[in-house]
Amino acid sequence: MVREMTPDLSVALGGGLTIKNPVMTASGTFGYGLEFAPFYDISRLGCLIVKGLSREPVQGNPPQRIFETAAGMLNAIGLQNIGVERFIRDVVPRLEDAGATFAANIYGKTTEDYEAVAELLSDVSSLAAIEVNASCPNVKEGGIAFGSSPEGIARLTERVRRKTGKPLWVKLSPNVTDVGSIAKAAEEAGADGVTLINTLIGMAVDHRTRRPVLANVTGGLSGPAIKPVALRMVWDVCGKVKIPVIGIGGIMTAEDALQFLLVGASAVQIGTANFSNPRAAVEVVEGIEAFLREEKIASVADYRGTLRPT
């Protein structure tokens, strides 16, 4: 009897971190991870990224905060969260008990906010990595997003890098002219990896009431509608940096995830799909493994970045 090959799904993500498979959950779409434990064993995921953490608890924006679009959704949650100290006290022990590999997404209104949160999280031994949300407005710079320029991303990355020895990923905004140069600046400033893309800015209006649908007027567009944009940006950045790239944007199935790996991403994050199918992330893990078995490919590393030129 010929024994079936078991593909190696593990991936290295810089900073000495290797995860069991390339599938993560995107921050803001998976709560703190524990909410999905009733649906499957969350330790099966390569890594789960908890919703963005700030220095102090944040209530977020008033409703309406989510609106379904034709091929995805708009959200203006406002980065609601329980604050980093409560996360460390109340959530971390439960994630450890679940056996989950987890990383923390962080944000702030000032560079000092980011530094403070990163410093507190650095003492959490079970935390796999810190992901910096660089799409937030810098109140000291007139509301310009930290990640809107190479100079801004470099300053933020350098400052956070000094505060933590954890693997550091920088999450990039697509709402820029040249995402490749911004990714390169993050790499040169000490990032161990970059994740992209964050949501595109969009809006919805009600033609009868003549009002915006979202209370915040604009929101972040995610889901299948943004996948072609995300795929192009990931492909572009993979050609510009040497550090691992984590792809996000409209990944609903294993086939979607494989396309991001094909263009060079080391791992992927599942976001909007979690809202319509709570088992989406683990089904992507299963689908990637099934594909590699079917194609007799020994590992994710053997498939990654093998897009054939036209």
C-alpha cells in the first residue's frame, strides 16, 4: 500500500516565528478568538489576530456601523475594544487554555500610544507577534494616517520596534499611491513582515432619505469586491521586499487563499468570510491541504511564489 503524502503546511514569518499553517484571521473580524471556539478548535489555525487593541478601552462609533454591499461589506466600527490591560488580564489566559497561537493588532492616536501598547504586550510570553495598524490617523500630524507615506511608516515602525522584541508586522493601507515604497520603508525600519491590504475607503447612501447609511458617513470596504486590488498589491509588494508578506482582502475560500500564496504571500488572513461562515478559516486550512495532496506538492513553501510568467 502506498502511503499518502502529508503536505508540510508550516510557514516561517520572520523574527524567529514559524506557524503550523498559513491561515490566520484578520483583526476586527474574529473578535478575540474565543467567540469562535464553539464552532471548531481554534488551535487548528496558523494564528488568530485579535481585534485592534488600544491603550484604553474604546466604545467605537454609534450605529449604523455595518452595511452589506453587493460583494462584501462596509464597516465603521471605530476600533471598539476592551483595552490592552483587560485583554492581558482576562483574554490571554483563555487563549492559552485553548492552545491557540495568537497575535495582537495594535493602534493609537499618537506614536506614544503605539509604544505603550507594544511595551505592555511584550511581557506576554504566549503572544506570537504584534501587528501594527498603520491606517490610523495621527492626531499630532493633523489626522494624516501613519501609513500614508514612507516617512510616516518608517517613524512609526522604528519607534514600536524599539519597544518590543516580538515579531513585528506592519499592516498597510491600500489608500495610498505606492504601497510598494511604503512596504519597503517598513522593512528598512525593522518590520519582520507586512500585512496587506487593510480596507478601502467607501460609503453608501440612501436615495430616499438622502442620508449616508453609516453614521460615520464613510467606512472600510472589505470582502470579494476588493480581492483583485488586494491580489495586485500583494504581488507588487512581494517583488519589493524580502520580509514575509501576509495577504488579506476578499479571501473567502481555499482557492482564493492559494492565489495569494501563488503570487508570493507567505500566509493569508481571513476576514469578512467569518461573518457569513464562522468555519471559513478552518475550511481554508483544510482546502489548502487537500489541494497540495491532490497536486502532490510537498509543502506550502514549494507552491508559494510560483506564478508563471505569461
